[in-house]
Amino acid sequence: MVMVTSVRVRTMAPRCLLAASALVGLASGQSPTSVPVPAPTSVPTSGPSSVPTPAPSSLPIPAPTLSPTDTPDCDASLMTATFDGTTYTGANLQFLIETLWNSTKAEYDNVVERWENEREMWESEETYLSDMNEIKCALEYKNSSIGNCKPHWKKESMSEKVLTTLKVAESYNRMIDVVATLTGALFLYIAKFGYLARTVGMVTVSSIKTTIVFDILTSSLAVLAWWSFGYGLAFGKDNYPESGDNGLYGGDNFFSTNFNDLSSLIGGGDDTTESAKTHADFLLHLGLSLICVGIPVGTLAERATIHFTILSAAIIGVVIYPVVAHVFWDENGWFSPYREKKLLFDCGVVDTAGAGVVHLTGAVVALAAAVIIDARRERWTMNEDSAKPVLQPKPQYSPAFEAFGCVIVFVTSLATSAFCVREFTDDGATVGRAIINNLICSGTSAFTACIFGHYYTGVVSPQLAGGGMIAGIATIASGCAVVTPEGAFIMGFVGGIAYYMGGALLITIRVDDVSHAISMHGFAGVVGLIMTGLFADPVFYEQAFYDTRYYDSGCYGMFYNGGPTAVLTQSYGAMTIIAYAGTISTLVFGIYHLAIGGRFPEKMLEQGLDSCRMGGETPYTNAAHKPDPLKYAKIDGGGNEFDED
């Protein structure tokens, strides 16, 4: 390549000056990219203040303002150039200038193209960083106005889009929670049918219709009680965390007046998902209330009057269950673990699916009613060779009905324990864990009850198998979301023992429990509440209470180095339920029984309740229709007997 050693310019024409500059550059060994000309004003000289690093080091000097678009038209005769000691002028110098000019222009165009590419990449990076910071800002201030993102970014459209997207996503998540909650409620109503089928299978053939009617009437009353007062007492307004007052019951939403306006649901307003979630929660807890109300019905079968049975449903649906549900499950309740301050022993009581709120509460009321109303006729009789009353077996109507009801309860309990988790979309792992623990605990409990029954009696009873399964459901209901499968296995084993030993204790003290409800729901429910304080895994506990608990809170199981706090809290909750439900039900039942009487007359019990009150025994017995002898004796003037077909 020819090296230019010197250039002498005898003119100030701009075109010639530009050519001379190129020649000087070649003479000094510089590339055309480093021509020191100023940058245009439209090119950004620095990035935004939020860009953490300067422009890339490879970014070239901005393009010159004068671009070599044409061949220089200056007169070569006005210039001389010396190359390696040889001076060029005239046409030779003109040809050399044109050659160098074309080469310089080509390299210049290449530099400009590279420069434009670098600038586009820089602007793209700036836009990306701006979008990311706006997304971060929108996430940090998603519950505030869009103005929180203005100081850092000029554009507002991205923040608005992010907030809109977050609202839509939250709406979808809420609708998933609504569907899950409604599914849990549906399975609870199916479980109610399972409990009825089981009770019908366990009563004698002379009380089948009576049992069905009593269960339907109490369920109907429970619905009215929950709609009128129950829901308001359970989940009405309460400012206990702020003021320290109340914490026992809610103070509004009586007769559920907030459900009268369905315009938001029909019209699809902004509060559609919130209103739908409120309705879903109402139905879910109504189902739990129905289960609790139905527990004493099976215990009191075949001797309690309809008035007494309805009374038990009324005090549970209006006075007892709503208060217990508020104390344990409402965020403002006294024992609730679903908040950050004013917690019972700094932890709150864990009762995910109602071991205490549903099972233990209903069992305590059933125990009080069974003691006051006394046992069925001839359940315990004195034999000539015995010093104390001897238990007399009562033939049950259908073991198949009993087993059918147990299977229904077992299947529906899987969904119930899962969908009682408060936030389905946020607690997906917790939902699956609750189902697995329910399976393990209920199966272990049924197996344990059968083993103990065979050890003491030499037979394997279908009642113990079904009852043990339901006892396992009651046992795991408290800690299904926070215990490990190993803990569920141990809890099921202890729950099966508690069920069998509790039933044996009731027989010893001569408490007649037709459906085994007291031992299934009561003894197993107490065991479940307390053992949750022993086996609550710290990791699972943190997942279940992610918004209020911390790993080092000490509220998890004692067997996981959590200390005695959890056991103390759970035991305190169990004792509170026993004291409250037991006191209220004992006083109400005792006064009513003394004043009015809650038991059918012995003559009616002897004839059979279905024959006396329900138009005859069920057609599936030997006697298709068995009239009331007392009624027809009055019609015929007495003395006539009716033959049984």
C-alpha cells in the first residue's frame, strides 16, 4: 500500500479539506473510524439514569455530520502530495485522491452501519430495563395507585398493563378457589347422606322411618339456623386483633342480608369473584354445620322425641357451632392462627378440617343429651345371676347400609379435608398432603379398631371397621395439612385405640350411643387436636401459615423440636370446646327434659316408633304393615287383635 508521508493544501475549499483529512489520516496510520468529528445532537450520549452500566465499550464514536456522498470536486492542481519522496500533482494526484476517497467512503459506510446496529441494541436494552423496572415497581405497589411507579419511569402504559394483568390473574385464582370451595361443600352434603345411611343401618327395624324423618328435619332446621344467625355469629365483623374486645362471635350478616343483592354476580362487576367466594364459603360452612348437627341424631335414635332432637339441632346451629367456628376459624377469632397478632400463646389453634370445631363439638352435645335422655329400652337389664345390669345387644337393621354409609363418608372426607384449605391455588401442595394424610390415618384407624376388637371379643365387627375409619377421619381433620405421612400413621393408630377404648368406656358407664358417634367424633377428635401439637412438621406448618408464621416460631410439633407450646395450645382449644359445648347443652337439655320431657313413652317404645308414629314399620321387614294396637283398640272398642301377615 502506498503510504502518504506529507500533504500540503493550498486551498480552504470544504471538499478538498475533507480529502486532505483522509490523506493525513492515511499518512499517520489512523483508520477512518477515528476521524474526530462531533456527534449529532439527536444521538443519545448516555443511557438513562436507571441503566446500571455505561454504554458498551464497543460502541464507536458517533457518526460525523458531513458524509462523503460524492467524489470530491476540488482541483487537484491546488494540492501536492509526496509519497516515498515522490511528489504527485495533476491527473495522477486526482486519480489517487478519487481512489482514496472511494475507499474511505466504503469504510465510513461500514462504520455507520455498525454504529446504527449498536445504537439499536442499546435502545433495546434500555427498553428492556425500563420494562423490567416497571414490572418490579408494579409488583411492589400492586395494591396502591399507579403513581407509585412514576418517579422512575416516563411511561405509564407498562405499569398499567402489569397491574391489569395481575388483577386478571388474581381474579382467575379466586375463581379457582371458588370452584374448589363449592366442590368441598358439595361433598359435605353427600357426606351427610352417608352419615344418614350409616345410622339407618345401625338402628333396629322398628325405628328406620323415624330416624330418617328426624335427620331430615334437623338438617332443614340447621339450614335455617345458619342462614338466620349462624353465619353472622361465625364470620361476622369482629375487631378483636385491634381492640382486644370480643373474639368470640361476629356482629353482623344476620339473616345473610349481604346475599340479597346478586347484581354483581349476574352483571359481572368488579366484585364478582369476591361475592362468589363469600357465597362459596357460606355453603361450605353450612355443610360443616350440617355434619355437626347430625352427630347427636344418631346417638339419640330410638328414644328421643322429635322436639328434643330438634332442640339439639337448634342449640348447635345457633348457639354452639357458630361461636366455636368463629373462635377457631375466623381471622379475628380468639384462637385463630390466621393472623399476625394477639394469637393464643403466640400460635393459635390448628384445626384445618374441624376435628374440634365439627367432630368434637357435635360429640360433646351428643354425650350430654345421651346422659340426660338415658339409654334405649332394655339396653341394660338385670339378670338373675348378675349383680349389675348386663348389656343386651340390639339387632341392627342392615350392616350393608352401615358399610355403604361409611364408604360414602370416607370418600367425601378426602375432598372435605382438601378443600377446607383456605386458599386452594396458593396451597396446592398442602391440598395434596391433606388427602394423603387422610387416606393413611383413616385406614390405619380402621385396621387398629378391628385388631383391638378381635383381641377382646374374638370377632371382627363391621361396626368397628366402619367406625374406626370415620374415627381416623376425625383424628386427622385437625392436622391433615401440617403433619407428615408418618405422623398421620401414628395418629391413625392412636385414634383407632381411642375410638375402641372410648366406646368401651361408654358401655361401662352405661351411656347408650347408637351410632358410636361419641367415640368416633369425640374421643378421636380430642386425640387429633392434641397430637397435631406433637406431629406438626415445621416446613409444612410454614407452608400452611405462610402469611403469619415463621420457621422459628416454635408453633410446630414437639417431636420436631417445637417445644410444648403447640401441645399446650391444642389442648387448651380442646378443653375450651368441651367446657363450652358441654355446659350449654347440659343446661338446655336438663331444663327441657325436666320441664317437658325429651323421651318417648315406654309403651310407644315397646310397640315401635315406626308403628306408632310413621304409619307402620318399613316394608322390608316381615310385617309389611303393623298398625298401632292402641289406636285401633279405641276404634273397635277394645279387645280385637290384628293378625300379622
